[in-house]
Amino acid sequence: MANVILSAKSGSDWTDNELTGFNIQVNTVDAATFFNTAQLPAPLVPPMILTNEKRPEGSITKPARLFFQYMKDAVTGEESLVDDFAAFLLGMFEYDEPDRVIHQRKEVSFVMCGTVVAAKPDVCVMTESQYLLLVQEDKVRHFYLFNSLS
């Protein structure tokens, strides 16, 4: 890929060449590999979320009610509803701790190919001074997660 000329441009204009040129890879791995541990901690979510595909009948907790509603809304594919669900999940799994915040469509700026560029990721997790996680839906293929939490 030595012949690829990299330039600052909108992510919606990227091709596979830019992903390769910027060394962005999508890898499918199991949970133990992703989290770099054989023993995962107990889930932080209500068990009913892990054992039901749809909202169960009867009274449920607010976090469970919101989870099932956001998930039902996101299934429609409407981008803003998918973003709402992604942001809710990040909050539910406490990505906003410690001293982090979850934003949707926040304008961020950074240096790309020596040029300062602006972007509006669908969802981002950040501290006061650092972007930790950017979530951007690829309108054609799938979600890309740009993660610097490690």
C-alpha cells in the first residue's frame, strides 16, 4: 500500500484504501480475547436483559425498561435511534466512569495527515481533554469502533 496517498477527508468518503492506509482493521474475536482475560467479571446489567429477547410481561426495573425500549427502537434502523441505543449501552456498562462523559454527535477535532480536521462521530466517550472511544456507523457495512481506552 505504499502507493496510497493519504489525505484528510470525511469518513463518509473513505474507501478500503483509507482503512488500510491508516491501519484500521476490523477483527472478529471472542470475548476473552477482546477483554484480554479468561475470566470475565459478572455482568453489570439486570439478569432479565441477558435472558430475554423482548421485554417480559409485568413490572420491570427502569434500566431494563429503557434497555428493551431503546433496543426495540433501534431495530427500525433509524440512525438517531441506533445512536440512542449505543449511547445507552455505553452508560449502562459504565463507560462514563470515572470522570468520563458520553456524547452523541459531538463535534471533535484532531490531526489527520498533518491537517486539523473536524468530525461528528455518532457517539463518543471522552474525558475533559481526551477522546477515548468514537463510534461511527458505516452506512454501507457495519459499525467501526475506534478505541483508545486500553
